[in-house]
Amino acid sequence: MTRQDLMNPAPEYRTNTMPREQLDKWYDEDYFNNYPKHDRRITQIIRNIKLSETDNICEFGCGPGHILIAMAGKIHHGTGIDVSEYAVSLAQKSARQADIHNLDFRSEDIEHLADNTGLAGKFDKVLMMDISEHLYDDTLIRFFRSAKTILKPGGQLIIHTPNAGYCLERMKARNFVLKQFESHIAVRNYSQHLPLLEAAGFRAIQVTYLPHYNRIIGLADRLLMGLPFIGRLFRARMLIVARSD
């Protein structure tokens, strides 16, 4: 791979040559039993989200509940939703062990939350933490529409995801040295998120670029991401805040 290859736009993800999302295969009990917690990732995410003690927050794809459990003391109430009943059971167990009482976790089909009228207009914020890269455009739009349904007017959808423009993601996309995760079927950049958000009735109001949560890689990102011309290659993660109008 040449320097020019890195500086060129990242390859488009291709939805016509990949299988559909394989949730049962990718997210089985073995996956969640070995689910990496990555404390530095969680700390970085929470540090960059404006939380309020009055916030009612819903997290899509909560998995074992690591993020909501870490922010429980900063919010009024949190609801974690995941398609995996096993992941939800792990989250419930962890909350009990930590003596946390302002969280609940449930297994539901996120794509069809609009059918659950009990959640309509209930939340100040919906979190999608490292979820969008696992979903094709049509599925992601349905997730966004579910988020809009359960958000209060003016509520925020907050997305944390790898950035397709990041140097390591560009290498993975070209199968150069690094191999992409099997379940990362649609790693996008900021501009690729915008039309999907707009289709669901959101407008993106802010994007924050973050370094990688790995200590060594993140140090290099922080040193280089502010440089002219090449800095964009070291924006590892995006935190996108979108508002429901």
C-alpha cells in the first residue's frame, strides 16, 4: 500500500457481495462470554457524552451492559435493549452484583420498537455504541427510526463507531496487513451516516473524532490527528450526535 492509497477516500463498503447480518452466528453465548470490556473505551465514550442526572437513556445493542452500568451514577434511569436474551441476562446479573437499581435490561427486536407504545417518547437520549458498523443501510435506517419513535421531541441519538477514513480501517478495507472483523460489514465515514440519519428524520448536529482506545495506538492518534493533510488518517472513532426534530 502506498501513501497515495492511504490518502485516497476509503473504499465503499459493498452490500451486494456480503451476506446479510448473521446475528445468531456473530453474537452467540461464546461471543458474550468473551466480550472484551475495554475500560479505556468506556471511559472515553462517557467523557465525551454530556450526561444529566435527569436523563432517561436507552442503549441499543447493550450487550452485557458495560456502558450503562458505568454511567448509572450520572443519569436518572437507563434501559438496555439487546436481541440476545443471554446478553441481557449477563447485564441484569452485573447490575445486581453492583447494587445498581436505576437500570433495566430487556431483550427486544430493536427494528420494531415502534410497535411498543409503552416506550414512545420516553427517552432523552438513545445510544448506539459500536453498532452501526454491524448493520447494512436498510437495517440501520430501521434502527434510527426506532430511536426516533422512543425519543422525546428534541432528543438525541448518539452514535459511536469506527471511522472508515482511519488509517487502520483503510488497511482493513484493502486487506493490507490487517483483516476486517467478520461482523464489521459496513464501516462508514461521517458523510455516509448523514443520508441514513436524514431518512429517519434526524439531523446530525455534531461529530467528534476520537483516538483509538488502545493505549499505544491512541497515543499516536492524539499526537497526529491534529496535523494538516495527514491528520484525518488518525481519527479512529466518531461520536455523532443527531437530534430528533
